[in-house]
Amino acid sequence: MAPVGLAVPDMTQIVQQYENEGFGYASFPEKVAPWIGENYGTSLASPGWVFAEAKRMQGMRLLNYTEDGWDNHQDVVTLLGLCPSHGGTINPSE
């Protein structure tokens, strides 16, 4: 069953993208969320894809990844921005 607002072909597209790339996304039709526009939808992301994206972000460190951590169906990702003026590390005593 597809999420509210998405047709089965859209979910098929998300799953195919996920299987090929580790990430899949489809926008909800505008009639579902006209106040948000086209950048509102649903996605699937593998832990490997999330880790790779976090690694690409300069000055960020992945602190936590919890599958199903939010309401038993959304993963929770915690990132820490590293302070460049301290050599990219966080030192609470400074």
C-alpha cells in the first residue's frame, strides 16, 4: 500500500531508486500539500546512503543513527557541526 497521496507507480519508482542507489524519493501531488509545493513527498534511504552523505559534509560528524527511532517508522540521524576555529574538534572547556 502506498502512503497517502502517492499512487502505486510512484512507490514502485521509490523502491526501484532505493534498490539501485540506496535512496528513493517521490513528490506528493500538489493537491495533497499545495502550501508546500513540489518538494514535499516521501523517501527511503539506506543506512549506507545516509552514512555516505554525512561523510561528504565537510565539518560534520555523524553522532547517531537509529532505525525506526521516531514513532517506530522514521530513522533518526544526529549530526554534529565541527568548529573550524578549533581545528575541527569540539572542546567544551574553550
